[in-house]
Amino acid sequence: MFQKGLAKIWILTIVVVIIIVASILLGGILIRQQWQKSVEEQLPLVEEELTREQIITYVTENITVISPRELEFGAIDWSVIGYGFTPDMHMYVDFEDGHFLWRALLACTGTPLNIECDVEALFEPQREGAWPLVEGQDTQKDEPIVHQWTIDYRWTR
């Protein structure tokens, strides 16, 4: 009988200790979560700068929306076939729909999750690689091209 009473006291003690330890751990977790939330609310959001790769991906996926030209002759969408970047991240983008070829000068801004591209100029190709200005202003005409790519032609300004 004495041993049964002692066993009950041990079990009760162990249960009480478990409850106390669990309460301390749970309280610590809740305090830490509140502290982290408080710190996150006080920290300013750090905006990431756009990379060329992010701009290329965005423009390639959205050129039909970005283009100031309407599709004609049953074309479904515009396709990016080349581009050139200036040092301040302006992008000349060549795009076609199977019938027409254009080049646009884009100024892209924002964050990786919210990119916006404005068309500053539009060019139409002519013979011998000339790209005369059709609309807007070529604000980058005196800037070097620091990064370029094309599907299968020599990119020239």
C-alpha cells in the first residue's frame, strides 16, 4: 500500500514537471514569435535591384502587352528575337510576329516581383542594318551596348 501511494506521488510529480516544462517551452515559443514579428515590422523593406536576367524574362514573357504595335494578319503574339542593354539598364528589344520586325527602347523599373517597362522609342528596320526612329526619343543613342543577344543575326544599332 505504501508503495502504491509512492508510485502515485511519482506519477503525479512527473505529470506536474511535464506540464511546467511544456508551459515554459510554449511560452518561450510564443514570446519569440511576437519578438520576431515586432522586429520585422520595425525593419524597412529592402528592395532588390532588377537584374538583366529578370528584365529579359519579363520582357520575353510580356512583349505582346509591352509592344505599342498591334498584331496584324492573324498573328497571335510578338516574339523577342534580340536585345541590347545600355549601362543604365535600358533595353533595346527586337521583336517580330512573323510578318513585321520592330525594335523598342525600354526603360524597365521596379522590383523582381513588380517590373514595369515603358517604351521610350520605336524603330523600324531598313536595308543595310539601319534602324530609323519611328516614334519617341532615343535617349540611349550615345550609350554603349554592354550586353546583347540575338537568335541568329548580328545585332547593330
